[in-house]
Amino acid sequence: MGRLPFDPDRMRRAKQRAEGGATTPGSTGNVGETPRHAAKPGAIDGVLTVSRLAALIRGVLEEGLPRKVRVVGEVTGSRRSTHLYLGLKDSGAVINAVVFASQLRKLGFEPRDGQEVVATGRVEFYGPQGRVSMIVEKLEPVGEGAAEVRFRQLCDELRTLGWFSTDRKRTLPGFPGRVAVVTSPTGAALQDVLTTMAKRCPAVAVAVVPVRVQGEHAAGEVVRALDFLSAAHERLGIDAVIVTRGGGSPEDLAAFNDRDVARAIVESAIPVVAAIGHETDTTIAELVADERCATPTQAAVRLTPDRDALHLQLDALGRRFKTDLARTLRFERQRLASAARHPVLADPRGAVRRAEEQLATARDGLEDAAREAITEAGRRVQRASLRLRAQDPGRLLTIARERVNTRTERLGRSVAQQVTGSRTAVRSLAERLESIGPAAVLRRGYSCTLRADGTAARDARDLRPGERLTTYLASGSVQSDVVEVSDESLEGGQLVPKPKPTRRPRRPKGERDERDQLDLFNSGG
């Protein structure tokens, strides 16, 4: 499209909206002017802030461009997350564009890089990023046509989902009781179906579900009709559905290339036969249907049995039934004659007598077997009683008690003997200890003298005059002070000078102390 003419008044109004001012008589509206009441501290007169410049750009775009524009260009750099971001370019420029998720679902095709499209939408300026973008509300491919692109891409998607697979499709009923026809009530397709079904088999009932088969709301009506029949087919007695319409342009058949219609056919609880357009037309509804027919008449033929063929089949079945019945009657007569010659039927009383004899024999055998079983059970009970008496708890308890008593007496005697022996040993040791103990030595006339620090006074030369000593006798103690120290010692009741000590061999300390003590206490014995 050509460049829009420059409009100073629009520029002035946009600037005033950005600055928050109003148009006043006599104002010049120059772009570089800044109102004094809007000036910020530290602002430079005649210089715009970034935010004000962004507001001016936004105002120019809003005032200088139409509300909606249509742009033709080549898709580049497409990137899809929640929304679709892409660029539109030609030989001279590139503009950013975005298709929001709400519009993305309505495209009907997937834009790809290098594809030429026509985008319809509005141009907006996003200040925080300083970016001008086109908000696309509608995107159409150029050249091959949007409908063809949508058709091919939908076919690829549904083929991937397995909706075209023959393994998924259901078998049509051989003799439906009622068939629903989803089509336009005024179309020729409905008349073809009704006429064909009435001629072939009037016994098959027809339920007409009127819908629009072209136009904006046609797909929705077809989906609602199929969903209703799927949910209520048991209550209405519907065994199959015919979805049909006559020929038309691709735009007329667009309702049957809708994904929701395909979904309703796939999820239907009863088989669906589709006959859309002419024989050369192909629609998504026919590809996912359980049976595809070239014309409405062929769809009616496919679901309705032929009355004349049914008559012929019925006649053939009647003849076969008569033949089978006659053969069965002959066979049963032969069986009856053979049974009449059987001894049981020829002589019933003899058969009863033989049965009575067999019963008596069986009764006698049963009585003998019962008596033998009772006798054997008695023998088993007797053997069990003997084993039980041998394992009598009272008897076993008496034996165990006697064994415990015997061992208790034996244990008592053994303990008494050990106690007596231990007492004798203790008494002997006590007497020996008493004989060699310090008290016994003291009773023989010896005494024990301790220095003030509690150590024993062994050598007079270790004492000092004036030192306090404590002497323990056999009964009581005496405290004294050292007056004089002498080297004389008591031997044989006489005082003799203490000889010079001779060096004896060293013995372990414990052994030496013990020998000296034993010598001390044994000297009087």
C-alpha cells in the first residue's frame, strides 16, 4: 500500500496526548516544545524524555495508520511458544508480527518460513522494548489457497492420530432397524436416500436429523447432531448414521473438512457412512467415516438390504428348513424304533427286577463295608488309647517330679559338703592369721612406735631429740618425746652396740618386705 500523507494536525494531537496537555487556541503545537507544568526537575528545556518520545511514536501510529491493515509478505524467523512470533518480509523491509494463542487456534494451518501470506491486524508500539509489531488477527496463505493448506495439514494430523486407519473403523450392521440421516432437509441428497431406502426395504425406519450443510455454522450443527445420536442411539433405536449432502464448490464442502466434525464421527458410538459431494470430491468426513460412498444413493444401498434379495433368501431358507425338518423327523423315528426294541422298553418289569437285585447286592456290600470300617476304626481307637496312656501327662509329671526331688537332694548334700569344707578352711586361715597378726605380736610383749608423720620408727639413728613418738602396746598407747638417741640394741635381754650394717643381696621389694615381716612375727614363736 502507498505511503500515507503527512498530517500536521494529527501529529500535534498525538504530541499533546503524549504530554498530557490539551489543545488551546493560539498554541503552535511545535514538536520540540515541552509544557512548563510537565517539566521535571533537572530536565533540559526543549529535550524529550524517552517515555514521551515513545508516547509520540505510539500516537503517530494510532493516528497515522488505519485501525486494521492487510500486509502481504514472506514468513521468516517463525517461533512458537504459547504465541506465534514471526517476521513478515519482502525485498525491502522486515516487520515483526505476533499471532496470539486465541487467534492461533483459528488459523487452520501452520505457517512456515518462506511461505507467502496475507496478514490482517493492527500495528502497535511496545514502549518497554521500543518495538513496533503487527498484532495479527488473521493469516492467510497466498497462492495455493488457505483451504487447501488447511486440508492437507489436517489430513497429516489425523493420519498421525490413526483416524484414517481401517483397523479403527466399525462394521456396518447387516439389517439395521433404524437409520439416522444427517443432512439438509431441503436438499436433493435426502430425497435420494429416502427414495432408495423405501424401494429397497421399507421395513428399515429412517430418522431425519436436519442440519445446515454449508456456511459458517454448518460444522457446529453437524457436530451437535452426531454427538446427540451417539448419546441417544439406544433410546432411539438408531443402528447407523448417514452423513450426506450433494455436490458443491470446495467452499460449500468446507464444513465437512472440519476437525470437530471428524472428531464427532470417530467418537460416534454407532457406525457412520459418509457420502459428501460428487464422486470426485474428497472430504475429511469421508476419510474418517466407517464407510465412504460416492453418492447419497450408494450410501442408502450400502445400509439397506434389498427386498427382492431378501425374498429370494427367505424362500431358500424355507426350502432348507423343510429339508432339514424332514431329515430330522426320519432320524428321530429311527431312534424311536430302535429304542422300542431295547430290553428296558420291551420288558420294563424285568428291568425293575434286575435293578432291585442290583440294589440288594449293593446294600449288602455297603453293610459289610460299614461293619468292617467300624471294626477297623475301633482297633485304631484302641491303639491310640494305648499310646495316649503311655503319654499320660500325670504319669509323666510324677516321673519328672521324682527326678527333680532326687537331683535336689543330691544338690543339697553337695552344697552342704562344700560349705563345711569352706568353713574349715576359713577357720584354719583365721587361726593362722591370728597367730601371725600384729595383735599377737604385741601380746607377746612387743610394741610398735610411730613417728609424728605416721611412719614406723625402725632405726634410732633416724630420730631426733625432742621428736614426739607414739608407742602402741598390746593394750593402749604411750606418747613420749625423744631425749637421747643411742646405737645400743636389745639382744638376749642385754643392750649391745648396733653392729655396722652389712650389705645383703637385693631382693624384689615385695619379697623383702614380706620376709622381714614374717621374721618379725615368727621370732617370738
